[in-house]
Amino acid sequence: MQEHKPSLWRRLYRYKMHHVVLWIVYFIFWIFIYKDYYNSLFSVAGVTGIYFIFSATAFYVTVYYLLPRYLYNSRYVMFFVLFLLLLLVCSSGLTTTLYIIFSRYSPEAVANLKVFFSIALASIGTMVGVLAAIKLVVEKIRSEQVARQLEKEHLASELQYLKAQVNPHFLFNAINSVYFLIRKNPDHAAETLIKLSDLLRYQLYDCADDKIAVEKEIDYLKNFIALEKIRKGEKVKVKFEQEGTLSGFEIAPFLLIPFFENAFKYVSNFSTQENSIDITLKREDDQFSATIVNTTDNVINNGVGGIGLRNVKRRLELLYPGKHRLEIADKAGRYSVNLSLTIA
């Protein structure tokens, strides 16, 4: 379907009507200023109209030529020289025009022309300077808004990319879990596939937003743990605890799953010692924390599968700037992760 573009008049109306309102107010203002100097409405309207023409000329030349061509390009000296020259030309033109027009029809106007040049120079300069300053401020605000919007869109795209990186990695592990289960215990395969279906449904439909209810994220993690426990069997002792009120707030989806994956992937495989994974989710006031500790029998790949740790750290920087603390330690055969988030 061809995109409908507004007509030229509609675009002018939309973006320039405030100029019309400005000049109407400006015109009325100067009529009241000049009405005490002249005996006829014709003289007042004439002086105001001519004043308007030269003032508007100075304004638009400044705003649409001098500013973008010189000031925006850091050519400050040239801008101020040309700006002063423009004011002199417009003030002289205003005074000369009034003299030519009113010398024949309004002698009282000619009598007042001697003060016109000085006040014309000051008033036109003040008017153009104030309006140009307002335009600069407005454009600055607009440019900052555009920059913020672009940054927001960039961050949203980056977050989506980072979140998408989690999905293939998880899916690979989940399929592996089902594969091992089918080989070891086919009777539980159907139950496992249902859990996998729930996990995939969560990924595809429930967590499209940047934040999700913590209850849903915890259910997702529990399903993941259930799948991994089936795959690991009795070789690994898994302890999962929840402390505090883990409801009524939201967190970023998939923020914890890389650490869970890492714990199950690199948990020790001792035959004579206990292999364990201890997970604690806790809320205390405005702090939500997750602690994951697993036993190890070798050096863990620092990165939760390579890109995982960088992924999580970047998402934390984007979603919880100044509101998170991540501590990772690998000591004495125990690998621990502690993540704290300020949720208020």
C-alpha cells in the first residue's frame, strides 16, 4: 500500500502555524506601542506593517541561513559579523522606507524618523536574538530527544540480541537432556517433553518484554532444574531454596539461566565424593539475590559457555545500571555466583 503523505498545506499548517501566531501577536504588540505616536490608524498600521516586514526578514535570514551555515559549523566570527551587518541593513531599510512612504502623507511620521534608526536597531536585534535563542534551545531539546530515542532503540535492539543468544544455547542443552532421558528412562520421556514444551512456550510467548513477573521466571528455572536433574540422575545432589517473599516484582527474563546452565554443565563428577549444586533465591527489602554454588573437579571455562558471562554482564549494565552486584569465585573446588539486584 502506498504511503499517504500529507499535502504541502497540511505540512505548512502543522509545522509553521506557530510562526503565524507569533507574528500576529508581534504585529498587535507594535500597534499598541505606536498608537500614541500617530494620529491615524493608517499611520499606525503602516509603520507596524513595515516594521514587521524588516523584522521578519532579519529573523528568517538569521534562523534559516546564518545559523545553519555559520553558527552550526562553528564559524562564530563570520556569523556575528554577518548578523550585525544584517541588523544594520534591516534597520536602515526600515528607516528609509518609512521616510519615503510617509514623508508625503504623514509629516508627523517624518518628524519621528530621527529616533527610529536607533530604536529599530535595538528592537530588531533584541527580537531576532531572543527568537533565535529560543529556536536554538528548542532544536537542542529536540536533538537530545532524538538522541535519547535512538539510544533507547539501540539498547532495545542490543538487549533483544543478547536475549536471543541465550535461546539456542538453552535449547541445545534441553534437547540433550531429552536425548539422555530417552536412552536411560523412556517412560519419563513424555513428561520431559511436556516440561520442555513449557520452557519453549515461556521463551517464545511469555517473556517478550524487558521485565517479567519473578514468579514466572522462577517456574521457568524450576522446570529447567527438573530437566537437568533427570539428565544428571542421582550423581548430583541439587538443593533449591527460596527465602523471603518472591512475588510482586519483576526481573529481566533469562538473566539467571546462564548461571544455572553453567552449574549443571561444570558440576563435578566425583565417584567417591559428593557432587552438589546449591541454589538460593532470596528477597530482603528491595534486594533480590541469587546464589548458585556447585562443586568442581577442574577449571571452569570462565564465561558460562564462552559468551555467556559477557552476555549477562552486558545485560546487567543495560537493565540495572548501578543497581546490581555480581560476584563470581572459584575456590577450593567450589564455584560460586552471587547476583544481587535492586528491585525497588
